[in-house]
Amino acid sequence: MAKELIIKPIAHIKNDFDTKFGVPRQSGLAGVLSKIVFEKEYRDPNALRGIEEFSHLWLIWEFTEFTNKDWSPTVRPPRLGGNTRVGVFATRSPNRPNNLGLTLVKLVRVEGCELVVSGADLINGTPIYDIKPYLPGFEAVTDAKGGFADAFTDFALKVEYDERILNKLPEEKRASLLEILKGDPRPSYQDDPERIYGFGFAGFEVKFKVSGETVYLIDIMRSADQ
């Protein structure tokens, strides 16, 4: 009998995503900066020697917000309206036997024993179990097919906003927020043009609504716990 594998986090991610609502559906959709902070026992500069030669990295991490203990062989992807079932291994659903996620991020810079990356689709505090370099010469498959996800590759909403509202956010955070809104943070099965949605970002509560192909930024308020 195979020995049970026990893994533990080597690092945690630190970024502006306060909750899973608002996190981009896939990595690379919004250029939000994140910092990978290593656990004490792995905080060794030798472990990062040469990593700056790579432009992108794979992160293996845990869906910590997924609390359902039971997995299902089929799931309903939000992008298919939440009604069509497909096999769990044909999706990136968190409802998996081991709740592990895989994300490709861009390495921006190395700061001592920490990594600054962009494009992560992880919430603040997510445990990371491994980091591997992306190898474009072997992993970039030019004729690959993306299944049902291909239909959403170029999806983007138009964002309308009042500059006075957007300016409530620190200047360096504004472009990232607009990218998040373009990707439509709502669950795909919700389509109420009168409903106002909200999510936490960078210590602020962002309010918006969507009508047709346009997302309207309603307000940005500092979170109560800030």
C-alpha cells in the first residue's frame, strides 16, 4: 500500500483580495500584485537562487474557502450558466478530491526571500505548497484546445464610472480594479440588472451593478475594519 503523502505550506500569498468574491476567474486576467511570503523554515535565499531568470511561475495551492468535505464527479461551471454538468476533472472547480489549485503568475521581482508576482487568482492568506518555473519551450502548446472555456477567452464588459468614485481608491490600485470589473465578478448564473453587488479589495468595499454588457461602478467605501 502506498504511503500517505502529507504536505504542508511552504509560503502564503499576501495581496488585496479580501474575499473570494471579486477574485479573477483565472490567473492573468488582472495585473494585481501579490507577494509570496515563505514560512520560516523555507526562508532561505539559496532556495530562490536563479529564479529571477524565469518570467513566470506555477503555484500549487489550496482552496481554503471551500468547506464541503464531499467531492462530486460532476460539477456545474459558472461560465456555463450553473446548470450544465461536466466532469470535475474537465474543470478547475474547487470541488475536487484534494482541493488543490494551479495558477500561472508573472514574476515581477525578487525581494530578499520574498517573491512579488502579478496575475494571481488567490485570496489573501492562501497557503502555497509548491512553486515551479514555467518553461515556455516545453509548456507553450500553440495548437492546444481550451474546451468550453475557449468561448470566454476574449470576454470583457465595458466599465462605466465616475472619476470621483474611482479616485477614492489609491492611484496604484485603480487600473487593477477596472480589470477585475471588466471580467464580471458576479456568479454567472446571476443576471439582475437592478442588484447591487459588493466585494472587498485593498481594504475597500467596491459596489457595482451590471446591465447587459456594461458594469457600472456605484461606490467605493473604506472597509469598516480598516
